[in-house]
Amino acid sequence: MTDVIDGEAVAADIRDSLSGSIDRLNAEGIEPGLATVLMSDDPASETYVSMKQRDCEAVGIDGIHVEIDTDAPAAELYDTIEELNGDPGVHGILVQMPLVDGIDSRRVLRSIDPMKDVDGFHPENVGRLVAGNDRYRPCTPHGIQKLLEAYDIETEGADAVVIGRSNIVGKPLANLLLRKADDGNATVTVCHSRTHDLEEKTRSADIVVAAVGIPELVDAGMVREGATVIDVGVNRVDADTEKGYELVGDVDYEGVAEVAGAITPVPGGVGPMTRAMLLYNTVKAAGLQND
Ligand code: GUN
């Protein structure tokens, strides 16, 4: 029987587990605060940010949202970040990616106070993660680790194939799975759009993570019987629905579910975990800034 990994349920457990820490912070007069910043017209980004704000409200995090006109000068974004860096009520800052064309996203990420960088994208935090001394684990990779843990999926000695080399998912996840730790110790192969014979790599894997943004790239023929398949993809494909599209992962769910030992659905798999781990990092940030 294939386990369908229930990201909504695991995310709800994570949110519940934060309440004790939030209560302790409240008792010291601190309400964890998260600022989200959007400078983009991308409807998917707008949806993600509003879901993150709703999550904050649900758990008792003070959510602040700043929207910057896409034709505003870059200075407006930098000024906003500087202001948030200096605001003691803001413990976490998330600048939603991708930014509108013409903005230097590396410079933007560098301008965030690393202590408030709850995405874990600042070069200082990336360096710490690679060195095995992380402060904030990026939310999607950390959420995937929590899903594997919740379903007792062993990473120790496992062959893991990560398809995708983004700074947001592929690279940090590969580093986390590789590390010498209870939730690591995997043998990690990172594949991408130029990989030759992808199928040969995935077919021998115990864990396959698809984070490449290609609808239904991973099919049943690419997966070993009993393997764990984690689908990070959220692709909008044209469809005869009310909205004119449907959301499809990077995995052919119906086909792969026939062979996999465990699989995440889209939606309801990785997505809720990304959001839950953002709350986790924000509470952690409030604690670190209170020390
Ligand atoms: N865009 C897609 N995923 C993410 C994320 O985890 N953080 C930010 N800031 N932008 C994203």
C-alpha cells in the first residue's frame, strides 16, 4: 500500500507545537512578528503571501504586509527593508520571490538582517547551513525533512535524488540530506535540466524529490517500487476549469502512486509544510532576538 503523505496534517502538528513557545514569548511581552514584502504582479505570489499572512493570524504571530508598486524605484524596496530591519516588533522578514524584473534579488537578500532572514536565503545563513551550523533552515527543504521524519522514512544511508538545483529548494535540501545528522546521512545526487539519463538516476533512488518546475516530469517508469516520492512542483497548466488552469506537480501522481511506497500529493503535500516552517522560523527568530 502506498502511503499518501498528508502535509496538511503534519503542518497542523507543527503549528500546534509552536503554541508553547509563543505563550512563553508572550509572557515576556513579546509577540513574534513577521513582515512579508511583495514587489511583483505574479498572481501566484500574491496568493502565497496572503496565505502566509493568514497563517500568522491563526497562530498568534503579528503579520505585517508591505506591497511595493512594481514600477517603484528599487530604492523603495531597500528603504522598506532597512525600516523593517530596525523595527523591534518585526522578527522575521520575507521578501517574496521572484521579484519584478530589473531588481537585483541577490542584493535584496543581502540587505535583510541575517537574524531576521526567516527564509534562510542571506549568504551568511546559506554559508552556515552548508557548514552544518544552521540558523534558519529554508522553509521548503526543512518542511520536507519534517515530512520524512513524520512518516518514519529513513534518510540514513539512503540514496536520495533531488531533481532541481534552485537556491530555494534543490541546493539547500541536498545539503541538509547530506549532512552528518539524524535527519541526514543520505547519499545525495542532484539532477537538473542538463542531466543525462535522469531515469537511470531516479530508478535506483530510495527517495526522489522533484523540484524542477516541469509538469509531471517524473513518471512511474522512473521510480523504483517502494521508493518515497516528494513533489515540490506547483505548475499552472491550462485546463477547462473555472479559473482556466489547474495545479499540477512535477510528478505524474496517478501513475507514480502505483509504484511508490510513499508520495506527496499536490496540493496538500509540501506546500502546507513550507508555510508551517516559516512560522517555525519566525518563532525561532523572536526567541533568538530576545536572548
Ligand atoms: N518563492 C517561492 N518560494 C519561496 C520561499 O520559500 N520564500 C520566498 N521568499 N519566496 C519564495
